[in-house]
Amino acid sequence: MLAILYDIHGNLPALEAVLADAEEHGAERYLLGGDYTLFGGWPRETLARLRELDAGWIRGNGERWTADPSSAPEDKTVQAAIAGARQQLGEQAVADLGALAEQTVVDGTRYCHASPVSDVRSFLPEPSPEDDELLDGIEESRLVFGHTHLPFRRQSTDGVELVNPGSVGMPFDGNPRAAYALVDADGALEFRRVRYDHALASRTVRERFPDFGEVVMRRIESARLTV
């Protein structure tokens, strides 16, 4: 059983809840889809926990931005979060995460952070005119991605199964429960939601990182991007 974890964002309580649920349901391997530490209350601890897993890793825009702050938006919240993550992780970990591969293929499924052509341009629950461009050159029948923190599954116009397992640490679909997915040996995929203490997570990020924590606190509490 493969557990697919995306967009953890330094939320250690959410990660621990998901790992416990995944283990209970027979997970033996993990695919980690990027955005591991940025914006969360426990960046260093989250990375340490992830490194204990038998896992494949890919890079998200969060890792790219943290390694190269000049590539990130000139937004006060974003830059403050980057500075906090860099201080917590240290130069070597920041560099290692920034050097991860952008995508991988496991058991015939392609995994990327947002889309095969970008780590910030992604698919939405409803079809978009951009879908064909974002899928250019893809040969696999299933594509798994994250970035938008919105769990869904649909078919593209040319028959590619598009799967977003949602966000472990910061869902944006109005449901604060941590989201991830399981894939069994036959390729059947199951979406999972797990309760955790999201009030603790929101309170901790505000207390530990006041420069950006207020914004993140509201997002975790509301499970929405804009509040």
C-alpha cells in the first residue's frame, strides 16, 4: 500500500494523524509531493519525521522558494515564512530540499507538485482551457499532483485521470481534516480525511512565527485560502 502525502506545510500534528491512519490501513511506502515545511509551526520537526519514512520525494514550489527566496513572490507573508523556514532548517537541509526532482513515475503513475510543466500552475476541480497545455507530453494514464489543496479526481479530455489528494497540513476545501490518499497494489485509489487538533496547529504557528503566523492561523482554522 502506497500513501500519498502532499502539502504538509510544517503541520506536525496533521502529519502524525495521517501517518497513524496510513499505518492502520496498511501503508508500507510513501510518496511525498512537496511543500513539506513552509508556513507551518513545526518546520524542523516535520522534516525530521518525514525523513524517518520509506518514501519517495519530489520538490514543491515551497522548497524552491525556500532555497531561492528571490524566486518567490515579493509578498510580506511569503517572505517572512521563507525566512522562518530557512532559519529553522539550516543551509544544508534547505539546499537538499531545493535539489529534489520535480516529478517522478511510480507504478505507472506520474507524480508532480502542481503540473508537469510548472510547480505553481495546476489543475482545478472543473475542466479548464489550460488543461491540454499542462498535460503536454504526458504518456501516463494517471497524474497525481497537489498545490491547490483541493482534493478531487476527474478525467481530462484525452483520458488522463487527474488526482489531487488534497493537503495534509492546510486544506482549502472548507474541511479542516487532514487529507491524503492511499493506492493499493492493484492501483485502486482511496481518498482519506483524518481529524487532528487543528486548533493547536493554528495557535502554534501564530505563537512561534508572529511575522506570518496570523495569516496561516486563519487559513488552518477556516480551511480556506482567503478568509
